[in-house]
Amino acid sequence: AHCPGIRIAFPSNAVDAAGLLRTAIRCDDPVLFLEHKRLYREPYNRSPHPGPDFTIPFGRARVVKPGSSLTIVTYGMTVQKSLFAATQIENRNAQISIEVIDLRSLAPFDMEAIAASVRKTSRLLVVHEDTLSFGFGAEIAARAADELFEFLDAPVRRVAALDTWAGYAPVLEDAILPQSEDIQRAAEALLAW
């Protein structure tokens, strides 16, 4: 993502994959199109075909769930996990509403959408499946701390994979990768700040 001129798409669902893939095919720049293998098996990921001309521009995030108490910025498989965590927290406390933003593309990523949300919520949680150390979420957190400091009422937090080798057995994947419970704990800590 740090190489200028390379586009990176990372959809979280079938419709976004269709729109981003069409944009990638029509793009003159080199594009890395990343798909999470587990999304192929998830029933919530199915949707009607959006049509042959449907595209999604790179660098345009989607507010998956609006909210005013906390912003969760995520992409790929962790979008659904973040939605589940947000719903669990909101079900226990009706005064809390959590905004979930799906980046959809990493290079470029939609800093304007993140900024607009943080100005509203004053709290930011970045969730991704990359490792915590040197992961993509560190760039988002650094930019937010640098550019949005005056709007933050709490430190920017990250939820990410453990800093260890990738485990390919399902039990190991679940132990290493962030789960909804991890997201929920981090979100609750930020809300209590």
C-alpha cells in the first residue's frame, strides 16, 4: 500500500466485489484485488447481481451502519464481525450507537469518510485481520491521531491479529485472528473512556 500508483481493493461482500472488480479491470493503474477466502462460504454475503455496469470507485468507503458514540473502521471479513459486536453492545445499552465504516479499498482509502465520522463520534477503533504490529491499521490510526486529534475524546485503538505466524487450521485461525468478542471488548473500553 505504500507504493505510489498501486491500487488495492479489499471487498467485504459479493456486491462490493463485483463493483470493485469492474473498476479494477477498467483502471489503467496496477491493482491488487484481495478477497478473503472465508467470504465465499458465508451465507450473509449472497446478494442479487447488481448489473453489468455496476462499479464502485476506489477510495470511497461505505457507512455500513450509522452511529454517534464510536466509529469502527474496518474492511474485509472483519466488517461482519464489527457489525455483530456493535449490535451486541447496542442491545445492552440503547443510548449507544456505533458507526461501522467499510473502507472497501486500501489504496487509496477514504480518509474523508473516517474524518467525518470521528468528528461526529469522537472515538475511533480500527479493526483488521493484519497483524497489530506494522499492519495497515497503524497507518489509519496514525493519520487519525495526526489529523483528527482535536476531535478525539479517547486514544485511537486497534484490534488486529496476534503478532505470530499464520495458523491455517480453523481452530488456530480463530485463536490468532480478531473475533467479535475482541472487537466488543475494545469498543466497550473506548466507550468507557
